[in-house]
Amino acid sequence: MQKNNHRLYSGNRVSLGENRYIVGKQLGQGTFGKVYHVHDDDISNPLVLKWYEKAAKYKMERVERSLALRRSLKLSSDDLSWPIDDGVSRGHKVVVMNHFPGTHFPINFPRGDLSIMIEGIKQLANNVVDMINEGVVHRDLKPNNVLLEQTTAGELKARVIDLDLLVRANEPVEQDHLSGTPLYMPPMLRRSSDDKIIAATTHDIFALGVIGAEILGRVPRQFNVSNFLGSNLSDAELVQRRYASKLTANQAIQNNLRMLASCSSVEQYRSEIRGLVEFVIAAMQPNPDDRPSTMMEINQLLDTTHSCSHVQTNVL
């Protein structure tokens, strides 16, 4: 028996056409709705179901555009959360996707295993570069939208989930609270002639750099500019203040990282940290054209083992 029509409970059944899905535990929730573990008649086939909240028409139009875009791509469903089935149930949009094992990306350096996290960055970068090559941008890349799995063969797999904000690179989109998570958004966004945001090809590379900076423990509180949300500022003023604040904080992070890699401190860390520092500095460049965009560039940065005498310590 359904308790109400606006949420799901373990054991509920969701019907999409001829397909029936049995609901398990809730896995999480976000701006658009809740995510549940489900299975179909084959209980050995675990799936994920996203139950979208009833929302304004323009929000659901974005979800539909994202679904259509995902279906048109040639990206591997082994690495990205992919729609298997979708429809409407009890007035709610529902999307069924492949299920990935694993845990959210860990960022608890130095308590965590640094080598695993650096390998996770490499694996995640592979996924981001695949999206770059397909001409799309995730726009909400963050640890909670990445799952890491250590396979039985001992290999590390990074998989990207929650593609509701996926858009074509360089395509003008509306700027509002649905544009991503402020902490991981670049400080400089290009604009179209009608003042819409243009997501650069390397938009997700910047977010990947922020994840690297979090691993290094080098993200100041001021970098999360969500404190401007909910103010009485106009949209234009909000965006201007948000990114002015973030640009200043971004420079502070870069200076901090250069000091971290300087001769006075480099001996405190294992050699792997030097490559991660170099990658974060490059990935978090304000100008999107200055960020790495190929695996060759990213691997060269992450594999850096130069002596500290070669590290530039000048301010930006």
C-alpha cells in the first residue's frame, strides 16, 4: 500500500509501460529528486531509479534535454550513469539507470591513501576527457557525483553519475541555481550575446582541479561562494559578485599551492604530491583555454617528479 504519491518506500513497485521495478533503499537525493536502488523481475540485476520531484516546467525541460543528449552520445555506459528506461509514474518523471558499485570519491588526505586518490583523479580525468572529445560538459562534477570501485582484479574504476545538467560544450544555457555546485564552478564563465552562460570545453577540468585541491587540503572557505545565494541581488549582480569573490580566492589557492611545492616544504611530502600540485595549478586556471584538455597533458602533470628548484613560485 502506498503511503503517499510523493515519495517511494522499500517494497513499492514502479510501473513504466510493461516494465515493473521493485524499490529498495534510498541511495541519495539532489536538486531534482531522490535516487533509489531498484531491481526488475531479475533480482540479480541491480539498477538505480531516479524519482524526480514535481517541478517547474523549465526544470523538467532541462531533464528531458539531458536525457536526449545522453542517448545521442557514444560514451561508454560502463563509466557514466546511463538511462535504461524512463517515463512517468504517479505524476513524477522517472529514469532507470545502470547501477555502479563503489563509494563516493574520498578527499580526506592525509588520512586517506594518497596513491589511490591520485589514481582516482587519473581515472576520473579519463572520463572527463572522453566527454570533452564528445563535445559535452557535465557541469556538476564533484566527489558526490563520482563513484570509485576497486575491482577484484585490483584495478581502480572511477564512474561519473548524475548527468542531469549535461549540455553541449559552448552552448548557451540559463544561469541560475541549477547551473552546478558553486564550490566546483570556474571563476570565469563566458557569456553569449543574450547574457546566457557558455559552458567551456574545460569546465569539468576546473572541477577536477578543485577535487585535487581538496585532497591537498587547500580550498579556503571563501572559495564556496554559495553565501551569495538567497540574497536580494539581481541575477547580474549575483553572478558578478560570486565570480569576483571566487577569482580572488582562486588566486590565493594557486599561490598557496606554489608555496606547498617550494623548496622549503617539498621534502615533507612524497614525490607524488608534486605532480598533483602541478595538475591542480593547471586545471584551476581562470582562463578555460589555459587548462589541460587531453590525457597526455594531464598525465604529464600528474607524473611530474621534478626537483623543487624547477617549481615556479611567482604569484599569479
